[in-house]
Amino acid sequence: MQETRLQTIVGDNFLFSSLTDKAKESLCQHCRIIKLKNDETLFHQGGEANSFYIVLEGNIKLFRISPGGQTKVIEVIKKGGVFAEALMFMDLTQYPLNSAAMGVCEVLSIPNQLYKDTLLGDPQSALKVMGNMAVKLHRRINEIEILTLQNTRHRLGNYLFGLAPDPAAKQCVVQLPMAKQLIASQLGMQPETFSRMMKEMKNQGLIEVNGAEIKVDDLQGLRQFGH
């Protein structure tokens, strides 16, 4: 049952979908599942980078600690997401970030060297993987553009809009996927700025806040917030 589950996970992922069945089976035999408790560390910045990971359950945060002790969230990896995979193509031997579980979490650990050897043995699959990674890079560039070119109101409005199950709806209820201070960090703003923007949205009749639950009364207005 475990092997079947791993083959399904590996087969659906963009880094593995172009590999042969034999290559996938070989990789699965050397992968391992790691279970993490809330806030448990997976790896530290500067740690030896021997593996990359797929999130099976829960969320993983990638972050740095500033000299002043503040946590700067770089990215939150959700279920099905891959992280630390670029390091093996850059010949980097250390993780540049910290990673920790947000709640109970499961990740699949894949050995870097085995994956690289698999690609070297099948150049055609390697080219397809490069194409898939290029698509991911374009998405990341768009995310960076949002953080650098949009103001704080626009960033927060877009973030909350992105949580809506139906972007064409007029109203909906969404759950914040993590603590508000972590969302603020990911969006490149101070927690007090985040709180001020949320209050402004509430005063404009766009949202109602009940802890981590946000009732959106005007979804399209939320998207335009800050334009």
C-alpha cells in the first residue's frame, strides 16, 4: 500500500511525470516519508542539502531569521508542492533557508544524487523536466512582480481574493491558511500594516473578520482594493 501511494504521488508530480515507469519505481524505493509535528524543523539554513521534498499533507514554511530575531517567511508550500529541488541543479550543498511544519505535516524526501543520475540516464526526460521547471519559474517571476510593483492594499486584496473558491462569486467565506503575522511576512508588510489594511477593508464593507474566518461581502470589490 505504501509503495503504491508513493508511485501515485511521484507519477503526478511535474518533476517525475516524464520519467519512465522503471525510473519512478527505482526512485520510490529510495524515497522516505517524514512526519512532522507543528513547528517541527525539517532542515536549517546552512544544513547539508542532500534531498528535496514534496509536501504530502499540511503546509511547510520556508523562512529566514533576521539578525534582530524576526521571522521572514519566504514561501509557504502547500500539499502537492515541491521545494529545495533547484539546489541540486545549481550544485549548492547547503540549504539557503530554514523549513518547518505549519501544523501536523508529512513530506516525501527524495535523494538529490539519485534523481540527478536518473535524468542523466534519460536525456529526453531531462528536457521535459527542464520545460516543466521553466513554467514554474515564470509563475515565480509573476509572484515577485506582484510583491515589488503592487502596493500593500493591492497585495492583500489579491491574496484574499485568491483564497476564494469561486472567483466569479459575489460573496464567500474563506479561511486564512496560517497566522496573520506569517501572511503579512509573506506579503512583504509589517503585522501592524496588515491589521490596518484588514480594518480598512472591514470599514469599507468588503469583509467581516472572525478569527481566521473571513466572510467576504464583496469579492469583486476586494479584488479592486487598493487599485
